[in-house]
Amino acid sequence: MPLAATAAAALATVTLGGVLMVLLVANALLPVGVFVFAVCALQLATRARQDDVAPTPRRYPHITNRGQAITPGHSPITPGRTDPYPRSLETVEEQPSAQKVDPACADEFVDRWGTTWNARDPAQLLELLTDDIVYHNSAWPTTMRGKADVREFLDHTWRAYPDLTFELIASPHIAGGGARAAYWWQATATTHQGPIDPPGIPVTGKHIEFDGVDIHKYRNHKIGTLRIICNMNDIAMQLGLLPAPGSTAEKVMIGMHKLRSRLTRS
């Protein structure tokens, strides 16, 4: 073969190899590029939504009762107040659709709510809920609808933790433009004394302490919709159901999960 033809063939081979290499690299980097594009698009969309809704600044009163237990007949927010809630929870302004929760009345209702929980009196607690209450709780597998469902949850909770006590950490936060109030609390139970069923956890005798948030939507001076959010993973660790972060048991559990994933993919 002439020298020129040999050189041309070599150049074509190198060029073809280069093209194939570029295609392989591009194919390998394609998922990365798609992921980066998706992340950027999500950030831009989130920023756009944040720009559309201007935050409304709100000044909250200084909390001087942090960590104070709610006891019957005593208000941790306003010491000495024993009246329930003489004023209306909902203040209707000039427009019928514009309803706001009065902060003072929300304080009073939350005091009564916490006192009733600590008294562990199901009849009094259910009286603070509407008949068609919709109740979401991180500690319960289904949404509760109606007082009968809530009563089942109360019996379940107090059977497992007979001395469960709540403390108010912060004054209620009023959601702007709606008849809602949210507040931060801390719960303590000296000993886990009864089974947790569902899901079927036996007695552990463990002490637990955790915090959470209540979100109340009021209707007719009662709670019509209730959502309680707490860290069930933290509670499971305190009960000994999950290993502590960074422990050998956690590393073994993660290793077993990885092995299971590999076997499932194969």
C-alpha cells in the first residue's frame, strides 16, 4: 500500500476512534447533565414561587415560660388565668370570608387543650373537637375521622404511656389569612408501660422525651382539623427499635440494606 494511502487509513482510524470516544463520554455524562439541569430548573422554580409570595413580618411576644408544664387550672402563657376562652376564637372582619384567629383566644384555647391532655380525660378532650374532626397524627397509621376514631387513638396512647405529659415551648403561631394556629410542644413519658398496637411493639420500660408541632384549624370555637407532627424515628431510637446514629448496629443495618439492594438488582 502506498505511503499516502497508509497515512489516510491511519488518519481515518484515529478520527473514527476519536468520534466513538466522544460519543461514549457524552453518553456516560448524559445522566449527569440531565440531573444538573433538573436541579437547576427546580431551584429556579422554587425561587420564582418565593418571589411571588412576599413574606409578612410578624412580631411575637417574648416567651418567659419555656419548659413550664401545663397543669390543670393554670395557664403557662398567662399565669393565674383559669377562664377557658370567653372570647371567640375567630374574629370576622368586614368581609365574611376574611377570618383570623385572635391571638389571645388562641393562647387560651391552647392552654385548655394542653391541660386536658395532661389530665388524660377523654371526655373533656373530645369536647374540644368538632363531631366531624379530621385528625392526622405521625404516631397513627391512618387519618382519624370523627370522635370514635380519636377515642381509639387516645386509649392506645394512654395505655402505652399512662403518664404522658406535655409542656408548651412557644406561644401559638397564627397563620396569616386563615383560622389556623400552630404551636411547639415537648412531651415526656417516664416509662413505656403498655404495648403499642398498632404496630405491635411490646413493653420496653423506656423513658421517652420528644417534641412536636400541633396545627389547629378552628370551626365553631372547636378544632375541626388537627395535624400533629413529631419525629417517629427519634421515638423509635429511644425505645430501642432503631440503632443510634453512628453506632455499629446502624452500620450493620445499612450494610445489610446495601446487600439486599444488590441481590434485588441482580
